[in-house]
Amino acid sequence: MITRRLFSAAVLAAGLMAGVTLPVGQAHAETAIKFTLDWAFQGPTSAFLAAKELGYFKEAGLEVTIDRGSGSAGAIQRVATGAYQMGFADINALVEFNVANPGQAAKAVLMVYDAPPFGLYALKKSGIKEPKDLVGKKLGAPPPDGAFAQWPAFKQAAGIDDSGITIESIGFPVREPMLAKGDVDAVFGFAFSVILNLKAQGIADDDIATILMADNGLNLYGNSVLVNSDFAAENPEAVKGFLKALAKG
């Protein structure tokens, strides 16, 4: 398991943040930035939307387009290929991507979540309250899900014996409906997404059991703002202008 302190050292050693020089000054007028979220337009991404709607990006000389995503892996791919200049995604998924793609076409320039919202979610009537209660249960896991990607590390950190656990591959659209109907005992996901979606299924807050990985031994960072390496090298003032505008939002 990588602790936050060791992770920070590894990031610096690997040069994840290297090559992004941000001199003082405003970005050139109307620099276009396509920005991809990691998921849907939800509360945690409101700062990006606020910075756009309140005109902060415009004030920085930026023309920013914000699109929803379909997961951190997809957002990272968008930024790395240059289809999008910047984005928002899980730092752990970015590390894995850059290890597999040594050219480091995507870099992290701002940490947003100091802990990831990864977790497992169940209905309280299932009797699931803590990690050990997952033994013998069926867990629903969307293959691209960031929380599911940390399952091996979480099992080790929480001391879970998975010999009696069944993992069923499911799609994002059916994740919460399957849990609500009892087709699976628990599901992987981000806290705000799963809980909101369960409430939309008619499940009350008091009926939802939440096991956050960060509260049970998995000490990691979460989402960060990403930038395409080439774009950062060619437009350092635009990157700085984006981050300053975001901070205001």
C-alpha cells in the first residue's frame, strides 16, 4: 500500500509534476481549453462549472468547454491523447496510466481530493456494516470503476479474506438498481454518485450502509486536475490562468 507521504515522494521522483512552469501573468486572450470531467455533472464538480458560469475563465483569457466523462480511465485517455487539453480524474489511475505509458502525456497540476471517495455501499438490512461483513457476499463491480480498481489494495489494508466473496461484473447504469433490488449485496463506487443514485431509487439515507476505503486503511490521494503535457509546455500561462480561475470558483 502506498501512503500519502510515500505517494508524494514517488510523484516528485517520477517527475509527474515536472515540466509545467507557470510564470506570473494572464493567459493569452481566448486560449481554448476542452476540459473533461471524470463523471457526471454533480456537486463535487460544481467549482468547475461555477468558474465558467461566473466568467472567471473568461477573465483569465480562456474559452473553456466542460464535458462530462465516463470514468477516470476515459478522462485520462482524453487528456493524454490531446483530444482534451485538461481534465479531472483519479490520481491513482493517472499513476497507473503513466507507468503503462512512460511518455507521460498527462500530468497532475492540482490535487483536489486529499482522500478518494472510494467505497462499498450496501443496504443496512443486509447486515453489512464493516469490511469483515463482506465475506460471503456478492459484490457488484463496474470494471472501469476507480473504487473497484483499488479492491486488491483495500483487501490487504482492511484484512479481508476474499475466498468467500463473489464479484459480479455489472454496468454503471444498473449498479444502484441491482443493489436496490437485492441482486447484489454491495457495490463499488464513489460516495456521492452511489448515494445520490440510491436515493433516486427510493432508498432513504438511513437505509444505506457505507464503507469508505479511506476510513478503513487505504491511505491514498483522490482526484486531481490533469493537463496534457504538450499543452502545458506550450501554454503555461493558460494552465496557471485556469487554476487561478478554478480557485475563485
